Amino acid sequence: ITGIENVFRRVVKLPASQNTTVAVFQNGENAADGALHLHDTRYVRITNLSIGETVTLSLQVAGGEDGTASKSASVLLDAGKSFMMGTVHDGISVDSTGATVVTALTDLESIIAVCGSTEVTLEVFVATL
């Protein structure tokens, strides 16, 4: 990926059975504490460092341009596996009206992770311009 100037990397311990926000994407440098710049994000990778526990990642999707989350999609992240995504600005959409191709994409507002009854560790890596 060309033009990358910043990387954000952190290791997060998820408490058992608790929702934990592991990344937030907002328009602007000071939009929210700890937020990554929505328009500059080019690569997101979340790796489950657990040996045997799964994690559910809830992708919080904005209903409009640079908006707050109004929809979500969840994916299961197996032990030792990674979830990857490119741009988060106009990079995702969720449609509950049917199984059709959606080409009008919106923004990923945040990623929330939750594990079962055992604590799990994740690595969060984000590359931005």
C-alpha cells in the first residue's frame, strides 16, 4: 500500500463476556478520543492471538456519510486467524431487505469485539495516510 505514513498497533485483552471497542473511525483529527482518521485509513487487521477461543467482531456501520453507527454486521474470528479490511470510508454496507449486492457503501464507524467466558487477546493494526 503506497502513501502510508502512520500505523496504529495495540494488543487488547478482552475481558470475558464483555463488549470492547477496539477501533473507532471518525472524520477529523479530534473528532473522538483515540479515533483513527476515517478518510485516511487504508488497512485494518485484527488478529485473534488466542490458541483456542473465538471472538465475535461487530462491525458498526454508519447509516450516512461520516455518521454514527446505525447498523452492524458480525463476523466470527477463529483462534489464530485475522480479519482484514481495506478502506473504511465508503467501504462497507449492510442491507437487511434481502440478499442482494449493495453498491452504495457507507463508513465503518467502529469495531467492537466480544469473547465468550474466557479472556482473549487481540492484536489491532491499522495503517493510515
